[in-house]
Amino acid sequence: MRIKIATLSLALTDFVLFIACCLVAAARPPRGVPRAEQIHFVIRLSSILMLTLVSCVVTVILVFAWMRELREELLETTRQNLEALIEGTLQDHERKST
């Protein structure tokens, strides 16, 4: 359950960071501004892009962990259902033979 909550919250964070990236990129300074202001913009934009990229990678890793956990649960449920089916079939055969 923790993996699911972490994955969903990180996915929401990714969405917010993507919107923030778009807003920062839209606030690009015009061509005539001083070089220091342009450098500040590039640093700010690249920082938020790197943060978004790292957050997306972590989200993908958590999704894989969540899917692995879910697959293991489903395999265990399938195994239990198959055992119950085999037991029921054996009991039916015993009833028919007596």
C-alpha cells in the first residue's frame, strides 16, 4: 500500500513539476536583457527540468516495484485457487466412488 501511495503522489508531483516547467519556460527573458539575467533563467529552467526528470525516473521505478508486488499477489491467489479446485475435484471423485 505504501508503494501505491508513493507512486500516485509522485505522479501528481510530476504533473505539477511539468506545469511549473512550462510556466518557467514561458517566462523567458527577452533578447535585450543582461547576460546575468539570462544565465539566471537558464539555471532556473535547467534545475526544474532536472528535478522533473529525476522525479519521473523515481516514479517509473516505483511503478515497476508496484507491478512486481501486484504480480506476486496475483500468482499467489492463482495458486490458492488452483489448489482449491484440485481439492474440490478430488473430493468429488471420492464421493462418486463411494
